[in-house]
Amino acid sequence: MQNPLRMIVVGTGVMGRTWLETLRADPRWTIAALVDSAPDKLNAAGDAFGVPEERRYGNADAAFELAPADAVLVVTPPETHRAISVAALNRGLPVFCEKPLASSLTDGVAVLRAARQSGALLMVGQGRRWLPHIVALRDAVRQGLIGELGYITCQFRVPFRFGGWRDSMPEVLIEDLAIHHFDTIRFISGRNGQRVFAHSFRPAWSWFRGNSCATVDLLLEGDVPVSYFGSWVARGPRSSWDGELIVAGSDGALLLREDETIWFYPGESDTPRPLEMPRLEPVGLARGLDIFTRALWGETLPEPDAEDNIHSLALTSAAVASSRTGLRVDIGAHLRAAGWSPARPRPSRNAALPRE
């Protein structure tokens, strides 16, 4: 049997520990080191996952310098993603970074540039892409089941209390949640954004300090409109985590309501039939880790990589900018203002780590 790959995990909070469980369940991986600036969290995770004290670090630079590793998993608050990811990439270490790629579009472009310059693999943890119902929607749209794409609507209504750093985010709904929905819409439609007009707000009863609701009008490539509403302090009926999503086309529509079932309405009919789900194995975070692993070995492409995901971050960033200014934001101009330019094809030196 080949030697397990070695992962440095940066961040041992709730999501970090969830990823640690996923790593522990995958025999292809071992935990090379843990990093966290909070000693109590670091030591609790180290004890729980059997990581010796000498492989527990208070900062990422020390871990990258001293702990032999094959990759880095970044599971920290968004404002730290740029510094940690760039430091790893500059050492030639492949990076698997939880969403968002960075806390701002400018920082995201800087991370993307570091990946381009280093040639190291960089994958972003947009976990909704790894679920059967999202893959089923993408396949149905791209195989032409509903004909020419006409419009998309998405309504998210879930009251949720996180605690921690999310409670003080200025634009918690758009930046921490809507990026999932925006990425899902891009993934399903196969289209990037053209323009954004958004309004975010904080209802009087909100337990978040920042804006916990938003309405967003997107225009995708090919002039396909998207109407989006999200609330993390919802009253009344609740949606699923992927929202109540309708994708309408010339030959019918698709409805996602409960995450587990997709309804297909053919033509003008209002009588639907369920859409068959693909059999994905594994699913969720385990699927994300599997894709990253096989991408390291050169067997598949990362899903998504930073070249793709920068366009989801751009939608999020543009929505925040529009909400603050009250103006429509052109996505292409917004990307260029952040320093982005189209990629030039080049081989990745980490595209195929050897199987020992």
C-alpha cells in the first residue's frame, strides 16, 4: 500500500474539526500538523485526533517551514485566507481552501496570482457542488432538458445562530452564505455574471450585527436574469439550505425545494415528475477531498479551482459594492479593477504527485 499523503490543517474550529473527521476517515491521508492561534482549540483538536504536541503550531509559517507535507487545508476565518494560502503556494504546497477564496476580490486575485506563479494546485471548498441534487440540476440544464435557459429564481429563508466571528461580519448574508448560492447558480447554468444590483439590510430582530438579509438581481452571460432573496433571520416558512430554486427554460422548468428532490415541469405543464438523482460516491466533504486527492495525482481537475471560483467571489464582491453604493456593478469591470486578468494556459507542477 502506498504511503498516505500528509495534510497540514490550518484552523481547528467547528469546520476545521469537521474536515479533520473527513481526513481521518480517508486512508489516503494522514494529518501532518495542526495550526491554530488559539491554544485551547489547538490542543483539544490535537488530543482528539492524535496529533503529537510537537506537530501543533500557533502559526502557519512555522508549520510550513518545519512539518513535511504534501498539501495544506485552510479552514480559518476569511480574512486570513490570503496570507495563509499565499504563504503555502509560495512554498510550492498545494492548497485546499474553504470558501470564500478570500475576504475581498482584491485578496482573491492575489491568491489566484500566487497559484499561477507557483504552479501549485489550488482548489476551493464550494461544498454544494459535491451534492447529488446540485449535480443533477447541472446535468439536466447542460443536457438540454429544459431547452434554452430563460431565467432563475432562488429564495433562501433559514433562521440560524452561529456565534463566533460570523456574528460581526458587516455583510454576513452575502459574503458567508450567498456565495454558495451564487456559485451553485454559476455551476448549474455554466455562465458567469455580467451585472449585479443588490440591496442588503438588517431587520430589527436580527441577532447579527451586520446585514443578514439581501435582495440581489443578477444578469448572467447571455442576458439570463437571476432573482435572489436570502434571509438568515427568516420569519415564516423556511427553505432548504440550497433555497427554493427554479430554473426555467423554453422547454420546461426545474424546481429544487427540499434538497433531496428535484421536480421537472415539462413545457407549460404544472404537473411535475421527479428527476432521477445521480449516484455519487462519496458525497459532501468526502467527495471534495476525493476530488482534491485525485487532482493531486493528475487523475481529474479540481472542482472548483481558483480560476473558476474567482467568478463566484466576483459576484459576491459586486453585490456588496452595489448594496453600499446603490448602483449596478459591471462584473468584468469589477474584476479588472481588482487586478484580475484572464489566465494563460500553463502546466501545473503539482498536477500529478506520484503514487508511492
